[in-house]
Amino acid sequence: MAPTIQKIDLKTLATDVVARATRAGATQAEAIVREGDEFSTVVRLGAVETLKESGSRGMGLRVFIGQRTASTYTSDFTDDGIEKLVSHAVQLARVSSEDPFAGLPQREEFGQLKHDLDLYYDDVYSLPSAERIDYAKRAERAALEVDTRLTNSDGASFDAATGGKVLANSLGFVGEYRRSYCSVSAVPIAQDTNGAMQRDWWFSSARTLKKLDSPESVGREAARRTLRRLGARKIATTQVPIVFDPIVARSIIEHIFEGANGDAIYRGSSFFAGKLGEQIASANVTVIDDGTMVGGFGSSPFDGEGVPTRCTVVVDKGVLNSYLLNTYTARKLNMQTTGNASRGLAGNPGIGAGNFYLENGTESPADIIKNVGRGLYVTEFLGFGVNMTTGDYSRGASGLWIENGELTYPVEEITVAGNLKEMFKNIVAIGNDLVFRSSVAAPTIRIDGLTVAGA
């Protein structure tokens, strides 16, 4: 029988696979080993609808023969499985095309952060399954108890996961770290006197149960967000200031990551190409990618190639200050990696964010809304309609109408349209309510000059 993952020294396994690959003819080799456990449950109206618990392990191998490269992966950790992994990778590399930019980072570029990033807690797996399920039940129950108009539920969930990663290569780098994660969410459904229904949601996520919001607070917030959507109206097409809730504001900031992504830059498929040092946003906009943040959802001691993560100011007071690069894209652009390599078990590294966020502003969300005479507060986006080559932007949305600085009534079946090139420059207000609920975050923002297409 194959040994269980608990009996395997993952560091030894990774370094051994690298050594086998070089003995088989690889001039460079890199192995990544991952293992983890996951739990997920969804309850609806107090009954368990889905319950999943799994453990997984896998290993990926990337080899180079000169400037030819190939990768393979497996979940078979037996000697025979590893032998096939190595031999197949080397065979594939021999028949692949040469790429002058292929290869591992330079030896001096490897390393890892030494301080504790506070990424792993045992407690996310300390609860018995019954108590994990109860987290979801409590969130749903709290939501439905808020108001009699909350008559149904799209479910509530609780998730937990732990995992470990080891990366080793033939240039002497060996690194490892572990992560943990847990979350609770609720999606209630409300119905008004005319029978019209609305739904919304809320959630909390953390590295440890100690920092997770209570299920009751999650359920109550989900209920509040759902109830405020009852009685939604359509509005006529207009052009007004738009205030974006932090949950939707982060999706706009994600487009800055997509635009600064080295893959898109060297392919010429981003409107940020050739814009380094130029003003691409208003002067109040500073966007940072920080993989070193203690406890961050996107933090790690090293990136997908073994390069230390770092803090990169991508946009500095509106000026495009840096692209986000791995080794390959850096070589393509004649630049240096920013420690943003991201990879799974198979394939070449891509570009991944650390903790990517828009810096806090100085205004409260209430003051931002108060300063809008007539406008829209967007709380949800629907669908996708973004062209990163041209910047054209059009997405379905719903939210609340602003009249004389106050939220008045809910609106739905609208489309928000503009161009990202102008949108970033028309961010006229930034809130002071930055909270990380994932690896990408933004506070409340106001953007002028957008068109709201309605009835």
C-alpha cells in the first residue's frame, strides 16, 4: 500500500523528486507538493443540503532541458508513480519547443520571509462536524428571525480548510508553509406584500475561528441587506455620480490588477501597456500589492517560484508605478520579477496577487453619500462586460437610489457603463472603511461620469 501523507516528509519527497529529475537529464527542475483537508456544508431551512469533507495531496514537477520545458503532476506518491512523473516530464521536455525566456529564477533571487505571517491555526479543524453544521444553521436562523418578510432561504454555509505547500528546486531552494481558512455565510430571501421576492447575502472569513464573526451577526447583516432591496424600482437612463459599496468596489480595483498583470502587458492586451510612470488614475488613488501582510488572505513567505514576496506600490497617487511580474514575464519585458508568480501543480507559473487593495481614504461612507445630491449606490454587480484591451466597461447592477444625500429606494435591472481609463481618473472620493474579507479589498468609492442605463 502507498504510505499515507501523514507518514511522508514532504520536504524530503520534493527534494528527492528534483534530484531524480536532474539524474534523468533535466538541466533544471522544480517540484511542488501540496496536501490539505477541506470541509463544506450548506444548510437550507434548517436541513443539511450538502456535506463534503475531503483530504487531498498532489505533486507537480516542472523540468527544463536547456530552454525546453515541460510539466507533469500526480497524486500517486509510490515509487512507481514518482518514476512515471519524472520520466514523462523529461520525455515531454525533449520534444517541446525552445523558449529563450524559459528557466528558473537566478540563484540569488530565491529566498523567503523569516517572520511569522500568522497564516495557520489548528482551531479551524477543531470543531466536530455537528458544530460546524450548527454554524451554518445559526446564521440562517438569525437571518430568518429578523423580519416576517424573510420567508425563505437560498442556504447558509460553513467552510473550513487547512493546507500545506512545499517548493523545492535544483538550485538549492526549499521552502514550506501552511495555511488555514474558515468562513460562514447566509443568503436569505424576502417577499413583499405583492409577492415580489429579493435576496442578498453576507459572510465572514478568517484564518482562525477566533476572528470569525458570529453566525448570528452574519445572518442579521444578510437579512438587513436583503430587506432593503424590497420594492425595487426601475429608473430612467441617466448619468449621475455612483457610490460603490466595498464589496463591489473591490471588483473595480481588481481591474487594476488585471491591467498591471505582466502576462497581459507583454502580450499587449492591457490598456496599461507602455503606461509606466503615467497618470492612470486620480491623485487620491494608491493601490498596493502586499504579500507580506501578517495574517493576510493573500500572504505567503515566497511566491510560486521561490522568490520572497514583497510589498509593491502598483499605483502611487494615480501614477502607474509598477507592473506585477513573475520571472518569465519579467524576462519578456526586460525587467525584474516582483515576486508575484502563482502556480498550481501543473503548467507554468502565472501571475497572482498578494493582498491587493486600494488604500483607505479620509471620508466616512456616510459623508460620501451625503455629498451626492442625486446618484446611485451600487451594492451588487451581475454578469461580466469588461474589455481590458480597450477599457470598455458595462455590467448589470442593482443598488439604492441617492436623493439629497440620502439612500431612498432600491433600484434594479440597470446597467452601469463607462470606460475604465476614465473611471480610474474619476474616482473623486474614497472611504475610510477598508476591511479585508479576501485577498482583494477596497473601501467605499465614488466615481463620476458613468452612465446608468435603465428603463
